Amino acid sequence: MRGRWNALLFIGAAAFLALAWADRASPDSGSAPGRDGARGHPHFEKTLDVEVFQRGNIHTHTSLSDGDSEPREVVRWYREHGYAFVALTDHNQRVDPAMFQDMEAQSNFTVIPGEEISMWAKGRPVHVNALCARATIGGGDFQSKGEALRWAIGRVRAEGGVALINHPNFDWALSAGDILGAPSAELLEIYSGHPYVHTEGDATRPSHEALWDTVLTARGAAGGGIAGVAVDDLHQLLPESDAPPAGPGRAFVEVFSREVSRAAICSALASGRLYASSGARLKRIAIADDAFSVWPVAAGAVVEFVGRGGRVLERQQPTAGRATYRLRGGERYVRARITRPDGKRAWTAAYATVE
């Protein structure tokens, strides 16, 4: 009798342990089954592995508005200095790429449609670039900065284009609240070669990069996210210009594309498949599972992996040419900032994470 009772106790204990383990491992329990399971394993939302980039400038002025050189001269400069594409973005007028078909045919280079929608609100300039749009949009006066942004971004979308919010700190025009109060644009200037736009902010106002992090943190890198870009905002091509120089070759984007065609470049811009640069270059960007890796071109570059709120998650000097960050959980997004020894930088897009 005692042996039978012991056997029943053993069977009952075994059943209890089995049920407890099943509850622990159940997908509905909310518990983490480990790195190979579906839950509790922080990973990036998307995978990526890119080694082919096309360089371009997407904020450029000519003599059609307030630049000092003819459109063909501006296009020629970019084509002859290793760029794959350029957008001429004169104020409130779309430059038709058909003007440059003969120049495109001579090399692996394309001109994409562009216009700088130039508006005023509360005495401040609000500028949005319409890239790849089908028609001229024009500017105007608005009661608020949010209204101006909403109107411009809506019109760009209606014309099949890509919206770029330009230089928020130009005349200290736009705050993070202004940007968050409007529909999400695809792109935001985080670095500009123009000397008047206060890219780095000042003692009391945030830099363009810090504004970007505020927007990313509020909206998340997925869905409402926005890609940061770097631009020349070219106005002076001629060396004899008397104006403070806003010259060429100071900043650019590198889009992820194997081909140099208008359609491919516009598609990459629309989806934020790019990195931004003030001079630093990348050989490769790769994201798989919980690992984010970049390969800087310059020896001695420092890589900072940045998370929500602009917090530096980790700072590395690449080993064997590569820097890698592995997720720890709670990041929400991660982006990389690469700094060369001479101070030139590159910024990847922000990539969303999943817990």
C-alpha cells in the first residue's frame, strides 16, 4: 500500500512539473523561451546588407533662383566630381530633368526632379524640398508653421514625390514640436553645408541631429520614422563670389542602389535607404538578427551606436575594419554615427528594434 501511495505521489509531482514547464514555455504566457524562441529575443525589425552606394546631392540652387551658376554648369560640377545624381531645387520652381538628357547620356549619372517649396509662417521661413515630384508646387504664406508643413508635405505626396524638411534651424524656424505636428516627411536635413543654417544649434537650441532624435523617439523608427540626410544647399559655385560660401562637395547622401536611374534613386529616397555624410564614407552596412555592423572607409574612425533620445549606447574603434553593436533590449531604435579623425562624419538611418 505504501509503495502504491509513493508511486501516485511521484506521478502527481511529475505532472505538476510538466504543466508548470508548459505554462512557462507557452507563447501566451508572456515569458521568454530564450534566444531561439519567438519572444524575449531583441532583434532588428528588418535585415540589411549593402555594399553598393550611389552618391548624390539633394539640395542645390542655380541661377534660376538664388544660385550663382547656370543649371548646366551645376550639373556638370557634380557629374565630374564622382556623384551619381543631383537634384536641382530652386525656390518654387521645378527643374525638368529632360533639360539634361544629353549630359546624362555621356556618363552613368542622372538628374532627379527637384524644387524647394519656400513658405513663410509667423515671420519665419519654412522650406520643404519636393524631390521626384511630377509638377511644380510653389510656396505661399501660412498662419502657422505646422499648417505650412502639412500643406507642403501633402502636395509633395499628391505629386508622387518625396518630402524633405529643410534646415529646421535656419532663422530658428522649426522646433521638434512643429515637425511632430505635421505628417511624417520621408527625409529631414540633419547636416547642411550652408553657413547660415545653424546645423549644430547653439547654447540654448538643439542641433539638427538632436531634433532628429526627438522626432525618432516620439514616433519610433518604424512607420512614422524619418531618415536623416546631409546636403550642400549649394548657392556659390564660382570662386569669385562675394557671398559667404555655400559651396559644393560639403555633404551628400549615399543611396542603396545598384543602378543609376531616376526610378531607382527616387525609390531609395522614398524608403530612406541611404546614409548621410559630411565627408566620411562607408564600405558596407549590415543588419541581421540582433547585430548591426558598419565598415568605415577611413582608418582611425570612431563609431558610435545611438539609441532613443540620442543616447550613445556604445562607442567603438573598428576591429578588422568593422564595428558591431548587439542589442541588449529596450533600444527601440539604433543608428550609427561615424567620425573620422578630421571630424568629418557619416550617419546611418535609424533601424527599429523588436523585443
